[in-house]
Amino acid sequence: MNLRALTAITLLVSFIAMSTSGVLMLIVDQPSFSIRMHPVHKLFGVLLIVAIISHLRLNYRSLVAHARHRSAIWAASVLSVILVLVYAVAILNTQDPAQAAAVDQAAERLEQGTAPDKP
């Protein structure tokens, strides 16, 4: 299998894994479920990044040609602004440090499959 075919298959499977796990986390709006899906989402997120880098290297000239269209520049600009705004909302959403630490510890225990501490 050549690099182009491997990249295409990796992109497809990673996209399916990321989109289905993301949609499931939206539908099943429970932190315990999101924590169970987190390893799938993380692993295929990393694979998606690697495949995208490969795709960009393999298709650089075509992508630059597409990016020269006014509509592509406009769409990229709008999406970039939305991305920055969503990141800003997430980062500026302050939480009580003690509660955040408790949630992080509980999530770590759940990901490791260990029993929670008893009070």
C-alpha cells in the first residue's frame, strides 16, 4: 500500500471515529460516558492529525490553488473567527479550582478503571 492510499484510509477511519465519538458524547450528555469515549477520541484525534499532515504534504499544490478563491478565503476567515471565539469562551469559563481538581481526579480514576475513593 502506498502512502497516498494509507493516508486516505487513515483519514476515513479517523474521521468516522472522531465524528461518531463526538456525536455520541453530544447525544449522551453524561460526563461518565464522555470519559469512557475519551480514549477513543484522543487516539483517533492523534491519528487524524498525522493523516492530515500527510494529506497536506501530498496535496500541497492543489490546496494552494483552492485557497486562492475568494470564497475559500472568506470561509476560512469566518471559521477561524468562530474557532477563536469558541476557544475564548472555553478558556475564559472559570471554575472553582477545588472542584476542577476533584473532577480531574475522578476522571483519571474512571479512565484507569479504578474504584472511587470512599469518604
